[in-house]
Amino acid sequence: MRTTAILAAAVGVAFVCASGMARATDGLPASSYKCYSAKAIPGTPQFPRGVSIPLIDQFHDTSFTRFLALYQLCTPVSKNGEEIPDPHLHLMCYKVSDPTLRGRFLVDVTDQFGTESLIVANERTFCLPALKNPQTCDPETDTCPSVPDLEREENSYSCYDARPPRDTSPLIDPSDPIVVELADQFETKTTDVYRTHSLCNPQGAEESLDPVRHLKCYDIRDHVDAAEPQTPFGGAEASVEDELSQDLIDGSWQIRVGRPTQLCETATKEVR
């Protein structure tokens, strides 16, 4: 699926479910993603200026969104030993802006950590299913999916700032974080999950692959234990392919992956 398909979703056409694909709460398997900052490597194709795409989701009927830059690479991650549904499935997230969007939404969001009431406003990022280092996959020894294959497994997401209302307590107190073990393709770390960061709506509203499946993202940091010090992540380079890279540069982004920033969990949402 290419940018033309995103455009079609904006008028309620695209994101057709694969035959037999379950939907709603018994649909796609729960996933966790660990997100890292990402920038294009100097001397390789950079994200072009002036890219605007009309998008819709469950908050807005129409939105002509400006895509500004590469922002994050989110890797499939095992949390406390949980199975990773598909190790090939990543998310490439872009910094976006739409000054025409107005309004705030009060929602209840539920994931494995619990249920939290949140005020949601300001679209900040847009995330697409992506492949990391697709050129290294050997079809003789591994299953080598394409980008369209991944788009039949996972939604694209519009992500918004999210915070609890002033008169309610947050699900996680930053001074008392939830400590988890996260293992992905880059590192294994004991990690503090300390604050809600954003809520990600499935792109395309009711025409999305699974309109019930959302992502709730949390700020994270390496857990500090003087008895068991952890080495900070030193960064990495990666090749990432998604539908935008296919459309804009006819290939893959060459990126520098930086510090880990967020943990995103499969979630459901109810609007009050």
C-alpha cells in the first residue's frame, strides 16, 4: 500500500481487511513497541519538504496533515518475557503538524497496565508499518515479508498528546514508575515506565484494519540500580522501508537510531 492508499483512506476507501482477518477485541494480537529517536543519515536521502497528506481518524473527519521529518523507529519488543507476534513488524513514525485541528477529547484508555482517563489533543506523529533492514532477509532461511504484508497485520496510527485531567491521578506516578524488562533487536534493558505520553488512533476511522486497536505510549528511561549498572544504548544505523519511503524516494530510509524514548502498548479507547 502506498501513499495513494492513505489518500483513499482519507475519503473512506482503503485499508481493506485480509480475508478472514478478525476484527475488534478478538482481532490482531497484542503488541508492544519500543521507540527510539531516528534521523536520516547525512549524505543519504532526507525527508523532503512540503509533503502534505489528507488523513482521517476517529477524532477528525478530514485533516490535511503536513509531514515534517523522520521522528522515531519503533521496534517489536518483548516485555517481561512476552512473545513477539512478528519480529519483522516495526513502526516508522514521522513528526507531523496540522494547525487546523482544534478541540480536546476526554477518553478512557485501557491496556495491560490498567485504565486511565486522558485528555487528548494536538496530533504530533504519524506511524506506519515498516521493515527494518529488509535487504538482509534471506528467503531461503527466513520468511521475508513485504510492506503490504505488514499492512495486513497492523494499523497505521495518528498519535496525539495525552495527559490525565487535573482532577484525576495518573495511572503511573513518575516518582514510582513501573519497572519492566524490555528485550528487542537492539538491547535488553530493565526499564522504568514513568509517564503517559500519547494516544495513537487507527488511521482511517472505521475503515482501518482494526478500528478498536489503539496504541498508548509511555515515556521510558533506563532503570538505575547501583548494584547492577546498565550501559546506555550507543545508537545504531538501520535501513527502514515503509509506504512513504517507497513513494518519496523509491526505496528505504537510511537512519541513525538514537536513544530509547517510549514504550507503546496495544490499547482500547472509550470516548466520554
